[in-house]
Amino acid sequence: MPQPRKSQISLSDTPYYHCVSRCVRRSFLCGVDRYSGQSYEHRRAWVEARLLFLGSVFAIDICAYAVMSNHVHVVLHVDMKQAQAWSDSEVLERWHRLHKGTLLTQMFVKGSTLSQGQLITLDDTIAEYRQRLYDISWLMRNLNEYIAREANKEDDCTGRFWEGRFKSQALLDEAALLACMAYVDLNPIRSKIATTPDTSSHTSIQQRIKSTKQNAATTTLMPFVGNSRQDMPKGIAYSLKDYCELVDSTGRIIRDDKAGHIDHHTQPILQRLGLSDEQWLTLTTEFEKHFCYAAGTEMMMNHFKRHTGHQRIRGMGKARTLLRCA
């Protein structure tokens, strides 16, 4: 039975979430349909562009993504404090980039004079918009509805394009976050539609590698900011170089279809995560298989279970073996 979204999102436990949307009946979103021969490859660019655009509007950072033939993976970071710090004008400017808003919000933006009663109503509306701008469900809604309309328009049809709801997994600690990001980035390699991360089209790892080669920052993705330290900027507390090398090394092992060991140059990041080569390879090839609504250490999963009202959460056994110190 589907779980209500409030039992899958708990910002008091973690701001990081892995979301997956799948096409209805597993029909093709992108790529070439092997039954009809029809190519939908250009739709990958639709999804990627829309997702990165939404990341620039919402107080939600894009950590990783992969646009596959019939589903989309994205790892998100919810920045509630950022949304709460925005002025009323900035909240409305951002919301109007997505929706028309109301007559009152349009009047306010244009500088029209509002009565006291209208200002009270406007304050309530702005508060609602502010909350939506750090709501994962609203981001996924703005992604999926836009792509569905464009695809149905192109196919000259109506009806549902996506399955009813997107799947959400809470990533409760650094090991779960990095393993899930790598799992997402390596999707095309596991599916054998790419051989290396830099050839994995429409993925976050390809964009990060391109930016690294061009010696430019990836302003559209949540940055890697190096080792954890006091007064560090917002970002993922690891080196981008270490992460890219680790994903590349892992991808080559997966692509070769054989057991292997991570290159010794990339092992320090695994040591910091407290994971062995074997644990890492299992997580980056079978992450969704072992975890449902949340992933993290057994202690963190128990906290999440209590805060979200779950009686039990699948994956506790694997948390003991895969997300514990090696």
C-alpha cells in the first residue's frame, strides 16, 4: 500500500532524498523503443533541462541525477533555511517563474497599492508559496507534469504518462548519500548503455566531469566542497576529484562484469565513509533492492522510523551489514 508522503519525508532526520519517477506501463520516455523502432532520445534533454531549471528556482539542490529510458533518478537536498531567508518579493519572483500566481501576487509584483485585507491574504499566499518552494513533492510535480504535457503533445495523445507517484528514499547519513549518488550516476553503466561515467549522457557525473575538464564550477549542481571543516560553505563534504575517480573506478568494475577492488588512489574516501570495497560495490549496484523508504545506519533508520510513524522499515538487516564500519 502506498505510504503518505509525510511518512517518507522527515527534514528533522535528513535534508537528502533519492526520488525515482517511472513511466506508466514502463513505456519509453527516452531512447529507442525496440518494439516500434521509434526514437525518443531527444526527451532526455527535456528532462535534464527542466530538472536543472527547477533546481535554480526551488530551495532544493540537485546532488545527482540520471535520465534513463523509462525512469528518472534524482538525489535532492532540501534547504529549508534558504527558503525561509528569502524576502517576500523573491518568493513571488521565483514562484512566478513556474506559475501565474494570484491576482494579488501579480498586483504586488507590479507595485500596486493593496488594502489591509488584501495584504493579509497576500501574506498567507506568500507563506504557502515559500513552503512549496522547499517541498520535494512540488518540485517533482513541476518536473513530471511538464514532461508529461510535452510528451503527450508530441505523441498527439492524452492520458497518464507517469506512474501515480514518485518513489522517495531518505538518505540518513554520509555513507548512504554518497552510495546513492554513485548508484544513480552509474545507472547507464549497469544498464550497459554507457561504458564509462564520462560517456553516460544526461547524468550528473558526466556534467561534473565535463566541468572538471573545463576547470569550471557546476553552478547547477550542489558542489563538493572538500573535507568537513568549521565554517565550510554549503555543499557535499568530500572532494569532487575523489568522488569522480571513485565512481569511474567502480563503473569499470561493474562494466567488466567481474568482482574487483577499488583502485588504491580512491580508497581514502571509502575509509572516511567506513565502507569496504565489497560493501561499496553492493550498495552501488543494488541500492534500491535493499532499501525502501530510508537508508542509513541502523540507529539512524530507527530514529527515522520513530519520527515518521512507521511500524517497521525494510532494510534494517542490510543497514547492519552494508552501512556499518568496515
